Amino acid sequence: MSSKEWFLAKDLAGIEGMPKSLSSVSRKASLENWEKRQVDGVKGVTFEYSIKSLPEKTRNFLQQGQTTNVPSLEEPPISIPYYEIYASAGSGLIPSEGEYSPHGINISPQILLNFGVPPTELFAIAVKGDSMEPALFEGDIIMVKRIKPPMLVLEGVYVLRIGGELFIKRIQFNKFEAYLQVDSDNDFYRSFTIKGEDLNQVEIIGEAMLALGRIQRINPMRYRAKEQPVKQ
């Protein structure tokens, strides 16, 4: 009889009383409010679940030690379209026509599920410049969730086009005074506002959700560093 108390989604997928895919197990855990704890020392946010929260059939199966020889049912990676253009995190970069990579970038569906990011509206591009450090660094590949207009953007890190130039910046829209505040996390760069007819030159492409390599959620709140000189 097994005395193990905590199980990952991959341990549960496909066994007695459980759905076959990792994402379905995680969804079931959320809907049924299973007791869970975060696993340390792994990339991203991964949970394991207490046997006490599992359905009776599953508990009996696990307690009888019947977890051996269960075939791996881990879902294949999801391919996210990658566009070989840069979103500038510096002074702005005018991209050439974006060349689409037919291979895309593969990412585990479990990572997307853990972060609550839907794959259907995602695309990937690279960061250029240093104005978003320490949140984002030059060369980071970021996952961007497309924004479908009309949508009122309030606050967060977004990829946007301003007068033909592509940026990734932290923005905040003041709907009462009708202006867009554009900030960089690196205090060497000045903030600026866009208002009036100039707002017609702004196109919100999408919200930056994940930075690959480090696999971490992009913090929608700005990191506040010590005051530093400002680049001219």
C-alpha cells in the first residue's frame, strides 16, 4: 500500500477517476478546490495535490500502489507563432516586415495553464534595448496576448505601435483625462504621455504575459529602483 500523500498532475493523468490530460487534471483540481501546495525548485509555478482531496476511486487506486506502469499521457508542447521582429525597450525601433517563423516556439501547455494564459491568442517576439530592465532584458523572447479592439487598456506591460515604431512599455490609460502614460522600468529613460489627436497614432498590439528562458510572469506593477540619472 502506498503512503505517498502529495501528487503532481502528471502522476494523476489517466489513472482511475482522472481525466487523461494534464490540463484537464489541473482544471478539475481548480473546480473542485483540491488542497494543493507549490513545488519548489522547478521553473514556473507547479502544484502538487493532497490525496485527501482526490475522488474516492483515485484515492483507492493510489493507496493500493497501482501507479506503476501507467503510460505517460503528458500533452505535447504547443507551438506559439514567433515573429522575427523586435519590440524596442529602448528608444524605439522601426521594424521591417515581420517574417513569420513556420516552426514557432514550443511551450508546455502546463506552463500556460499554471499562468492562466490562453494559447490561442498568443504570439512571440524578441525584446530590443534595456529600458524595461529589470523586468525584461534585451534578447528575451516574450509571449504576447493579442488585444482585440475595442478594449480599454488600464495598466500593464504592452506591445504597442506609436507612429510606426514598435515598443514594449509599461502603460497606463487615464480614461477621465484621456491620455496614455508610457513608462520604462529602467529609470534612465524618461516617461512620456500621449494625448489628444496623437492618440490616433497609437495601436495597442497586445499584453506581454511571459518572458521565456526564465519562464516568469511579467509583473504588471513597476519595479521601483533607487533614483538614478535620466538619459537624455
